[in-house]
Amino acid sequence: MTTDKQTLGSSVGASSVPSGGAQRPVARAAARVGRAEVLLSVLGLASFGFVFLRLLETWRVSPRTVSHHIRILGQTLSYPVANLAAVIILVLALLGAVVTVTAMLGAARELVAARRFGRRLAAGGRPHLEDVLVIDDPRPHAFCAGLLRPRVYVTSGALEILDEPALDAVLLHERHHARRRDPLRLATTRVLAKAMFFLPVVRELGRRQQALAEMSADESAVNAAPGNRSALA
């Protein structure tokens, strides 16, 4: 609906006034997809984390006359000859370590990018319409940014080309994103998708979550101003 943009992985297009549950099918779908993605990712992270911790607790190496033996989760892994079960456990443990480190690095990158972007926006913005900040930019854009404290931004170019009803519709859309903390939701989705790289379904759920977030914001704007759909368009 709006001219949303994502910058440094921390901004999305957002709006406000919730309507009756029967009029919010997209919002309910977005919530279900979000819960499914988080549940799947948390289960995966917990499983690999458990295997990795058990690996550290039970790691044993002992020299023998012909070969060495490693005790992992009660399994004996000998080398250069190894039994399949022990190899599988070791691979799972190493994968758990990769998943954990990837998730931590991804979360750190999202936080750093969001803070830098937020500082640049705050330095170049000026108050407008209470909670909205205006950015001096001739290009027409409106978006929501900020992980923990999302805010709505609109460019001076957008203010010049939008009449009042259209601007109200745009801001309703963006405020919906801010109320739902969609920048944080989508940042979490990106971190989980990168960490669970071996599960394509997580990445696909993330793409659907992003699409549903935009549709839900449009739905909220329509419900808030049902008689003004031309302005919304």
C-alpha cells in the first residue's frame, strides 16, 4: 500500500487501530505463521544446543595401542576406524555449535545495524504529526524502523505528493507495524532463517511472515477507514 522500504535490515512498512477479529483474517494468519516459525526454530536450536552441551560434558579421549577412542553421549568413537552412530552424534554436536554461533552473530549484526540506522534517522528527522518523524528527502517513502522502540518515518517528498486522506492511510499502515513491533519480528525471522540454514522451511516461513505483515498493515488501514479506500489505494 505504501512506499515502504527496508534499510539495514531493521525497517519495515506499519499502522494502528485494530478492528474486530472477524475483519482481521490476515492478522490472524500472520500470527499463526510467526508462531510456527518461532516454535520450529526454538525446537531446532534447543535440540542442537542440548547435543552440543552433552558433547562437552562427555568428551573423552584415551590413547590405546592401535587406535584412539572418544566417548560422546555414551558412544565410543574410535579413529581411524569409527562407528556410524558416534559419527552422527559428533556431526550433530558440531552443527549445534554452528547454529548457536550463527544465531548469536546474526542477532548482534541486527542490533548494531538498527542502532546505527536509528541514530542517522534521529539526527536528520524533525517532529511531525506527534509520533511521526519527517526526513528531508525528495523521494516519496514512508516506513517504520526501530527494534525495541519502533517509530514511523515519512519523507518530505511523500508529504508533497500525498493529500491528507492518502497521508492518513499511509500513516495508519505504518503505525500498525509499529504497534506490532514488526521490525523486531522480522529481524528475529532473519536471524532464525540464517541460523537454521539447513531447514529451508524456516526461510520460507520468514518470507511469508514478511508478506503477511504488509497485508496485515493494509488490512488495519482499511478497517480503520472503511469508507476511504481510494485514499488507501
